Amino acid sequence: MNSLWFFDDVNLFNLLCPHKFKKYKNCHVFDGYKKNDYIYFEDDAANKIYLIEKGKVKIGYYAEDGKEIVKTILSKGELFGEKAILGEVTRNEFAQSVDNKTSICPIGVDTMHDLMRDNKTFSLKIYKFLGFRFKKLERRLQILLFKDARTRLMEFLMELCEEYGYDCEKTGNHIIVHPYTQKDIASLIGTSRPTLNTILNELKEEKIVDFDRKTITIFKNAS
């Protein structure tokens, strides 16, 4: 299955990166990050957006008790820091490299506004992306507020299927190769890691899912 952030099979990086536009090609640069390096922190100035050329980036924030809350993990071709386009002045989240060789293309907000003004196709893709991301976040909030932990996990796994999954031709099972740790998944569905482990083991015993460190299988009859 294609990533949710690829529209019409077009990689956002390939569409939006300034090196595609002659006017901005000479001043276009990439920034490199190692694992656990921060691209930006909460309360930093929101004057750029970022495209991922390679690697993975974690987006999250810290609760009042210091607990890390992971909102999402993004990978090659995806965009983040996008609220700066809509007038956000300071960040309300952090962005952190997950890989040792993450490459990011930073784009100034003014440059992005110029590109959007001068290119209708470009502008439509940006607005489509923003609308889709907000819709996804709204859906996740509804799940967190109104559904129990087991249901939240199953719906999150269905979401992972759309982003990272494929169907095994031989068995018909859904195979998900994903970038999340169990700690990340627990945070994303609003539960504790022990509770997540309990639910996963129950689902495994019921032959609904199987899992290892980076792969989750949802059996055909379970979906």
C-alpha cells in the first residue's frame, strides 16, 4: 500500500523541494542529522518548513510531568513544520531525527508562500496535504477520547496498514513494516507500554495478529 502522504503516487519531496524551481535552485541546501539530533524544539521560531530527503523524523511534545508524547514518525518524502505556513509563530512540538543519516531540506516560510502564489498546482498539493493531516489528527483525537485501548490499537494498526503495509499474496495477511517502537505506539494510542504489551499478547493468542520488533502481521480472517 502507498503511504498516506504520497498523493497520486507523487513523492512530496520531489514535488516541493526548491531545487525543482530554477529561481531557488542555487540557494537550496540540505541539512544532515544523526540519531536523536533535534531539528527544532518547542518554543523555537516557526520560520521554516522541512522536507525529508532520507531518514525518519519523530514529531512530539513533552507533557507537564516531562513525559514524551509522540505524535507521529515521518519518513522519506514527507513534510513537517507545516503550521508555519498558516502563521504559527513559535513551535508547540519538537522534531527529532530517528536515524543516523537523516537528510532534511529546510524551506523558509517566505519562499514557500512565493512558490504557492506562483504555482497553482503546487499550492493545491500543499492545501490538500494540510487538510489531510488535520483530518488524520482529528480522527486520532476522536479515537483517544471515545474508544477503549484495544479498539484504539486495532484502529491504529489499520492506519499503519495504509501507511506501511502490504498484502502477502500467498496468505492474504496484512504485513506492516513500520518505524515505531512499542513505547511510540503506546504513546500514540494513549496507553501505557505494559497495557500495550498485554493487549498485543492477547491478540496474538487469539490469532488476530503476530508481531516482532519491526513487523506486525494482521491475519486475513481478523480484518
